[in-house]
Amino acid sequence: MIIQQFYDKGLAHGSYALIRTGKMVVIDPARDPQAYYDFAAQHDADIVGVIETHPHADFVSSHLEIHKTTGAVIYTSKLTGAEYPHETFDDGDTIQLNDAKLKAINTPGHSPDSICILVEDEDGMETALFTGDTLFVGDVGRPDLRENVGNITAKKEELARQMYHSTRDKLMKLPHHIIVYPAHGPGSLCGKNMSADLQSTIGRELRENYALQLMDELQFVKTLTTDQPFVPKYFGHDVETNKKGAPSFNDSVNAVIKPGQDAVLEKGTLVIDTRPKHDFRNGHVKGAINLQNGDKFETWLGSIVNPDEAFYLIAADEAELDIMIKKAAKIGYEQNIKAAILSPASATEKSAELDLSDFVRHTENYIVVDVRNRNETEEKLIFKSAITIPLPELRERINEIPADKPIVVHCAAGYRSAAALSIISGKIDNVPVYDLEEVVVEIANQRVAV
């Protein structure tokens, strides 16, 4: 059997293709299905099935599009409440892939409708396990994403209890040699402690995964519900989108309007400017938010912009504009783009430049805003007097920032603070707003006296 992982670093998402003698099944596909079509063609295989381990929260899946294009059957748990054509795939169900077999295992915990897929090869040996968001390398799926969305909702404590039994009663009893293929790797917000490795074995996870160590159910629930990362605004929206099935990737991307640079932007509509921060600060649309193109653009877009909020998308050139539209589409936000344009003539606002030496000598004369995540600020404040507002909450909490002194914003390395600078300066214009940028690393390491 051929097993191929397709890994999207931006969303830390792993999807898979399984081929056995000319037939191919795709597991947890990304929004753009082209890579799976190309892989099938390369191996002269027909795509006969698509398996969704659960309705994903962090990306939009192409399962419906693949079904419409190839005729492949979509398989998912009966608990999903899927609104697209499908066959249910639950405990006791199997998919025959020529002389190999795929077995469903219901593993609620991350979500009530989660399944894992166990592979039995042509010799009857169990060889691989596709774990979706149930079991990661070094972690298990967070239990707090389905309290308010999905066909079945459940409190995080109840889902954590279900995860305890899914791992103890099912996954941990599997043979140690079985290879584990998860749907996410490090950087994903679907867990809190993922290893850098993108595959593992049951044996290794039994030895090294904190969540699989000896503990009672109460201790497990407390451990799993503590210190989980923030939940981006778009997660619930994508669960519902995936339950229904998304429109064609290319059709949606090509439908985005791309007027010229002389386009007049509608007042009051959000502007997302993806250019590098130094270009943005030399001239931008008043009130625009600077979300630079980078590895985590999709996550920050869906964390700052609401899923029902329209926005203009700005990029440095046409090629970059196409890339950013496709990145937005990975989380279903291409439909929110009112228009995609190059930097327009109205981009005349400039950002203030910080006098670093004055700030270092007289920090008390500035309002410092720390936009790192809660776990970061709870571990250590770089400036004791800082107002702490995580970046995903900044737009809603901007009135908590006094405007009686110049404002200096920082994060851990400079990406989030660039976005925060643009958000704050777009709303507060009676005092200058500055970004500490990468210098914060030196200050945090105490190489610069504060």
C-alpha cells in the first residue's frame, strides 16, 4: 500500500492519500483538491473514497468537491449530521480497498463525532492508524471546540471524559507497531503540546505522550481542559461549513473581484493589508490592519476578522494577491473578500517611528501594550506595567487602552505587534502609536536595559 502525507505548514494540517492496486482513498483533504488529483494521476489510480474523521474547525475540507469531481464516496460518522451525500462509517464498518481493509473506530473526545481509521493490509496485519484530531504525536485533541457548534454539542469536561475512554479503551490497546498518522502537527491550535514529528507509533505514544500516561479520569479531565490555546473566531464557522460541504475551490477563488488600483473603497469596510510591515508603514489606507503574508496568516486572519465580516484584501503585486486569496480560501474566507486590490491611491497614512533610546530611558512616559497570548504573559511580563490584551481580542478591547501617553505595542518577535500597531493606530489618533518590533527579543533577554 502507498501512503502519502500532504502537509500544509500554514495550518499545520496533514491529509493523506492511500493507494492500493489502482484505487485511492483521501483522508481529511485540504480545501484545494488538486494535489490529490495529481497524485492519483501520477500513480494511475482512481479516487474512490474520501474519509472525514470529523467536521474540522481549523480549515475547510474539499470532500464534497472531490465527490462531485470524481464520484468518490464520502465516508463520515453517522454522528456528524452531514448534509452532503455520504455513507456512514462507524464502529464495525469497513471500506475494502482492493485486498486491504479500512476499519472505523469511533473515538469521541476532540469532538463527539470523531473517528480513527485502522488499516489492515492484504495479509490481515494491522499496520497504520489515521487518528484525525484524536491522537497527535505527543498530545491528544483539545475538547473545548464543540460546546456551541456542530450536530452534537458537549461541554469540554464531558468530551474530555470521552477522550479518556477513547484512548484507554480503544487506541492504547492497539499493537505497539502500528504507525500513527495524525491530522495536525506543531503549531496547530487543535492541541497544546504537539511534537515536531509528523508521525509516530502507538508504542512511542504510550511511552512519551503525556495524555496517555497513568492517571485517573478526574486527573485526565483536569489536565486536558487546562492551558489550552485560544480559539480563533472562525473555528465554529468552519465546523458548520464542513458539515454542509464547501463550494469548489477554484470557482470560489476566481469569483473574487479584482478591480484596479484606482478603486474607491467603501467607507466603513475593513481593510486587510498583507504587505510587509515596512511597506505598510510608508503608506497605507487609514484604518487598515496589517496582517503580513507569513506561515500563520490564515490563523491570524480567522482570529482577528469575524466569519461574517467583509473586507478588502491588499497585496504588493498580482502574484502575491493570488496567493493571499488562496490562503483566505483555506479557511473559507474568500467569500468575505469584497475586492482584492494592489495598494490603492488612498494608501497615504504613515506610521510613527519610535525613538528607542528615549523609550528605554523613560519607559514610564509610555503606555505599553503586550499582545501576546495569555499563557505567554502569565509566564513572564517583559514590562511590569504593560496592559495585556491578546491580539485576537484587541479589536473588541481597544477601549481599555488609555490615550493620554504615547503607546508602544509589542509581542514576542514582531509579527503580532505589527498587526496590533495597525489596529490601535486606526482607532486612536490623538497620540502616536509605536511598535517595538524585533527589539523586544533583546529586551526580553535583558541585553537592553529597560
